[in-house]
Amino acid sequence: MFRSIPTTSPALPGRLASHRLEDSLYRVLVESVVDYAIFMLDPDGHVASWNEGAQRIKGYLPEEIIGRHFSSFYTAEDRARGKPEWELETAVRDGRVEDEAWRVRKDGSLFWANVVITALRDDAGRLIGFAKVTRDLSERRAAEQRAILDARRVAESEAANRAKSGFLAVMSHELRTPLNAIAGYTQLLEMGVPGAINDQQREILQRLARSNRHLLGLINDILNLARIEAGRIEYRTEDALLADLVQEILPMLQPQLARKGLRYEENIAPELAVRVDREKTQQIFINLLGNAVKFTPPGGVVRIDAEPSEERPCALRVSVHDTGVGIPADKLESIFDPFVQVDASHTRTTEGSGLGLSISRELARGMGGELEASSTSREGSTFILTLPRAGVPVSER
């Protein structure tokens, strides 16, 4: 390493002793630095000194490197391009040169380095060598590269999502037009406008109408999902009585309840009010109650309860419970993913796109609420919808 020299001597004049002291302190300071490689080159670029930091970063002992040309630290490509010589020439001309590039350790491994080479001159202006400082920036560069890759992946993912959402929106719109036409012509045939039809033909038309409504419902779900993912959903919130919101959509479910012989129970205090988008909240209830009816066997119970939330004092907790087939514990979160269904086999007896719960959760969150599920397989499921209470500012929800 740097060799120590006496700091004082009675035989030296005071000024010379002071210079010796400063030189000694400087050498001790440089030698003690371990985070930077600090060393000297002679005018031809040969290593003339070596500190602890240089040994740690580059891997050479002093006796292994002192006297060798500093081009040993450069890649073969840089040496072939004459980069070491160019850097010395630039330092001589401009006083210093700075570079960030790959450098080579003793074992042949590469590290990303920041290098500063400064030309040193004596009092007469003659070149006496170079001071070289090297920092290992490999970790910083790796972090920057990871950040760039992450940003690129996010950008690609967002672009793919936008493209997918755009495709779904266009596809859904194009499909709805002929389906609506099919529905209209079916109604005309049922009404006997072109001519009388018999009972068998009427039954076929009714089946066709049901299939058409089912397909149109799937397409509407896809279109709603595309709008949500594209951020094109607007919320028009207002205060509304919770019981009214539920009662208004019950007539749509009564035929299904009656057909399966299910008992419907409701426990909602008449004064409970929420601050929501009325239409979107009712869409959530249609999805939740519709699923409860769909997955509950004949003779079962579908129940809806509401109460103030203990976890969120400014919200109401609405529970939709059924006595149906239940949901396995490992599926309780994945059922909210798009196109996921608990029973995705070819033999399942229920219909659906697998989008209803995903859409419902996104709509709930868009209004400042949440949708979660709990269940015991074969014993029923409970979906918990949290909604902001009426009169509560957005900042307190």
C-alpha cells in the first residue's frame, strides 16, 4: 500500500516538514478509503500506486498490478478501439476525463464503473502522471435496469389491456346489434304478426328468446368489464334508502325464486341509507342475489341482511347469504377474477360468464366500498358488500 513517511524531523526546515506532514496525511487518507479505487498512473499509463479500495474492487494485490498498464482493467473490445489511450489523451488535453462503462476485475468478471482520470502536472506544467478514481456502480446500474424493465413491462401490459378492452368493446357492440334484431323478430313471430303459430312453434320461439337474452347478458357483461378496465365508468352518487334499492330489483328475481321453491328473507331497517350510484348498486344486488338463487338447490333459503359496519363506522355492511353448494376455501378470492367460475367443468348445470362477481367488486370499489366472500363448502355462501353511508364525505369513507 502507500508507504508511511516521517511526519516531523529536526533536520528539516519548518515548511518542508509541513509539506511532509500533509503528504503523509493525504497518503493515510487515500489508503484508508475502501469504497473507491484511488491510484496513480505514470505518464505512460502504468500503475504507480494502489490503495485498499482498488484491491477490493479490482481484486489485484499491489505487487500484482503496480507497473502494469492500466488497460488491463478494460474489456477486449475497448482495448481494440484504443479507449484507454484515448482517455489519457483527453485527460492531457482537457485536464480530466470521466466515463461510465464496463471494467474488468482480476478474475475476469465485469463490473459497471464510474471512472475519473485527472492529469497531474508539476509547477512547470510538465505532465508527471495521472490520478485515477474508480467507483463500482454495479448495484445502482442493476437497480436502474430493473426499473427500466419494470416500466417497460407495465407499459406493455397497459397497452395490451387497452387493446384488449378496445377489442372487447367493439366486439360486444357489433354482436349486440344482430342479437337485438333477433329478439325483435322473435317477438313479432310470437305475437303472430306474420301469421298464426301453433303451440310447438311458440315453445321453440320462447326457447330462442331465452337463449338470446342469455347471450345478450354475457355480451353486456363483457362490455361492462371492458369499460371498467378502460376507466370509462362514471359514478353518479346520491343518497338512497337501502331497502328501496333491493325492493326495486326483487320482481326480476321472483320468478326464479318461485320456480325453485326458495324462501327469500330480508332484514334491512327502513332508515338505513347509502351514498351510491343507484343503477350500479342495483346491478351488484342483481348479480349477488342472482348467484344465490342459481347455486341454491330447491327448497333452500336466500337472505339479505344489513347493519352498520363495525370495521368502518361510516359504512353499511350488507350480507347476501344462501344455503347453496358453497365455495371451497381456496377459491374464495379467485372467484372475483374475470371469467373464473367455481364449477368450470363441462357438466356444470349453471350458466354464466364468470364476470358478474368481478364486475360487482370493481363497481363496489368505484363507489368507495368493497365486496368480499365467506363460505363453507356444501353449507352455503355469504357475500359481504360494504357501501358508504348516506351523508358521509368522500374523505371519511
